[in-house]
Amino acid sequence: MRTDFYEADPFSGGKGEHYLTLDTDYRFEKGDEIWIEAKGRRIKVRVTWVNVTVRENGELTREILGLKL
């Protein structure tokens, strides 16, 4: 499934900087702590929000917001 990772705004919880996009079936859950290596840096985030979109053609996409730790 196409998965986009974004930074979560620490005050509003809204979508911030886009970190990376990857194709994975891994099940991310709220509270997971993960390391992201992208754009020449290594960042640890805690997943705060997972949004899965199902389209009429059967395509699944997912957006994950992570709060920087």
C-alpha cells in the first residue's frame, strides 16, 4: 500500500512536512515509534494519526502523521 509520512504539527496535530513515500503492507498504529531516514537526516517520530483512503477502483493509500521526538 502506498504510504506517505508527514510531520505532525505539535500544537494543532495537522499535517506538516512530507518526509517520504513508500510501498509497504506493514500495519502502523497510533503510538508506534519509528526512525525515518530521509532527506539526509534521521528522525524519530511517534505515530499520532493513520488515515487510510479506499478509492472506488480498489486502490488503497495511507497517510501517517508522526510527532518528532
